[in-house]
Amino acid sequence: MTSQHPEPGSTGTNPARQDGTATDPAPGTALGADPGRRPGVDGPDPLGGADAPVLRPHAEDAFADELAALAAADDRPRPPGWRLSPWAVTTYLVGGTLPDGTPVSAKYLGSRRLMEIAVASLATDRALLLLGVPGTAKTWVGEHLAAAVSGDSTLVVQGTAGTPEEQLRYGWNYARLLADGPTPEAVVPSPVMRAMRDGAIVRIEELTRIPADVQDALISILSEKTLPVPELRTEVQARPGFNVIATANDRDKGVNDLSSALRRRFNTVVLPLPDSLEQEVEIVRTRVAAVGRSLELPPELAALAQIERVVTVFRELRGGVTLDRRTTVKSPSATLSTAEAISVVTNGTALAAHFGDGVLRAEDVAASLTGAVVKDPVQDRLVWQEYLETIVRDRAGWEDLYRACRELV
Ligand SMILES: Nc1ncnc2c1ncn2[C@@H]1O[C@H](COP(=O)(O)OP(=O)(O)OP(=O)(O)O)[C@@H](O)[C@H]1O
Ligand SMILES: [Mg+2]
């Protein structure tokens, strides 16, 4: 990538791009030059604000050391445009130990095979669709995949019902357009266009929330790997390393279902809910610890016993049966995802740290636990009350949780 802008007027309608012949891999047109900026490369960002550390660094910054160690240790073949080999990308995701003993933390807790499938499909000419119920780490995995493969997880389109086609193709800087007419400098590239140009991964969040006709702009991008700019009689051709990771929510099915033409261009990987109590507790524990570190909450607060209880409640209500499979329970309308369990425990930790005696107690988790379960004030309240009376009350060692929740209902 370059931060130099070509001379105005020197570029633009590059006829070489018209006939589909191979073009100079170095960015040639102003569309190829980067009007965007690279944090840390282009000097201080005028919009960036104070010099304080950011609340949530991008994956490639937060795990820069691990990525560098992996790159150094990685002697396997790398697909064109990739920073790491598929093996190293998978190791970055699921964790492991490098030959020289460097530990790599696990970002995704779950099946290694599933991550291998996701990574392998990125190395093909098909895009990757991460599908699953809310809170199954679709966004999280997408971000880490982009960081490991391209070293940049910031090319993102957030899909909403209002996502315009410009977000997938390109828009115009209207002041420049009016002053100079359509010139390469007046083009505002979308994250997709920038990813094509730079040979990087672009993430499209919540793809199925995007209106169907806007989604269809992706079809030609994915099959031709070309984004035409008819106003300038040119096009942007994808460089090696370009691919798309989209996420979509099972629950949104039917909102704007993917057309079959688009679906065929994606390999779908379904991210499951955690298999076991132990696995889900481990996910919540590690994530709460990480979030707590960034909020400067005391680490020892996130007591394992409390996490285990929260996750047990979540799994029982979600599954409609107690973990010992003896008693059926009603499920509330809420999804009760792992992500929500993480925030229940984080909120409890904040309460304990700021208002409690420094130990995470039942009272601290009860409030956000109730809030997570009772989303519908009538139906869910009944479900929750029944669960409290029939399950929580009589469970050995859960008296404090029963009392704390009881007080709130
Ligand atoms: N298997 C897992 N391994 C590691 N982290 C997980 C796992 N499942 C959930 N998480 C954690 O859950 C949190 C939420 O995940 P994320 O936002 O990626 O979910 P999502 O699937 O994109 O949900 P939504 O459909 O609501 O967008 C993240 O902090 C992530 O670390
Ligand atoms: Mg998401």
C-alpha cells in the first residue's frame, strides 16, 4: 500500500483495465492509491483524538507479538497475498505452542477442525460465511481471521437495513465531484474496494440484514473479482489475498435471505454453541478476564464458582432441561448467548469492584442475570420465577443466588 497520491489528472481512465489484461500489481490508478490512512504509518490522525490508549485495540495490534512470532516460525507455504500459512492462521485462532516454545493464546475455544475448514475456504476463490445463533463468536472469529491473514481487520461493512450500495462499491465526494467532475480523486472507495485493491480481507457483518438488491452487488465482485467504475471507464481488479468474510445470524433468517446466486459463492461454516459446561465456563472465564483487564477491574474477582452458576443457568434455560437431564424447564424469549454470559459476569465484577467488598457475590451477578433472562416483562418473568422456585431454590449451595434473585423479581 502507498500513501502517495498520484498527480491529479495523471491517472484514472486506465484503458489497460478495460480489456482484462494483467495489470501492474503495484497500485496504478488513483483508485489504486490509498486515500484512506494507516494508523501509525501516516502520522497522527486528525480525527483520532487524544494520545491515550484505545479502549479496544484491533486484533492485529492486540496480538501483534503473537502474529510476529507465528510469521517467524511459519515455514509452510502461504497462499498468495497471505501474511501467514493456513496452518499458522489456524494456530493463531485456536492457540498452541510454537517450536521455539512461544505460547500462542487461543482466541476461539472450540473445534480446531471447524477453524481449519474456515481458513481453507478463505484460501479458495469462494468467500466465507460464518453462520450461527447470536453470541457464537462469528464477529470475533472474522476479526481474528482478517488480522491473521491480512494483518488488517479494519476493513468492515456493518450490514443494516439501510446499508447503501456505496458501502459495497464506492461513493463520491460530492464537493470534488461538483468542482472537477468524476475524477479518481472524487471516488470514495468502500472497504470492499480497498480490500480488492490491497489484496486483503474485507468483513461484511450481518450480511442478511442488507437489502437483497444491495447484497447482489457482491455477486459480480465475488465471481469476476472486479469492481467496475463506469463513470471513469475503469475498474478495480482484486489483488491476491482478497476475499470476503461475511457473518449472518441464524435468528435473522428470512430477514433478507441470501439469494441462491450469492449463497453459491460462499462456503458456509456454522459456529455452534459451546458443547459442554466446562467449555462455556472456560470461554466466559477467559473473556471476562480479558475485558476486566481493559477496564482495569481486579482480576481475582471473576470467581470461577459464580461463572459456573451463571453458565449453568444459561445452559439450562437455553436447553429447556436441567444439566442432569432430570427436570424440564421453560425457555425464555431471550437468546442467552455465551456473549451475554460474559457481560453478566463482567457487570457483576464491576458492581463488586466499585460497590461491594471486592469479592464477586451472588448479589452482584443477580441483577444482570435477571436482566439477561427477563427480556419480555410478562412471559419471561414467569419463566424466570418458575425456574427460581423449582430449580434454584433447592439446589445445594445456591441459596444465596436464590435469595438475591428472589429479591429482584
Ligand atoms: N467459542 C468461543 N470461543 C471464544 N470466544 C467466544 C466463543 N463463543 C463466544 N465467544 C465470545 O463471545 C463474544 C461475542 O462474540 P461475537 O460478538 O463474535 O458473537 P456473534 O456471533 O458475532 O454474535 P451476533 O450474532 O450477536 O453478532 C466474544 O467476546 C467472544 O470472545
Ligand atoms: Mg456479530
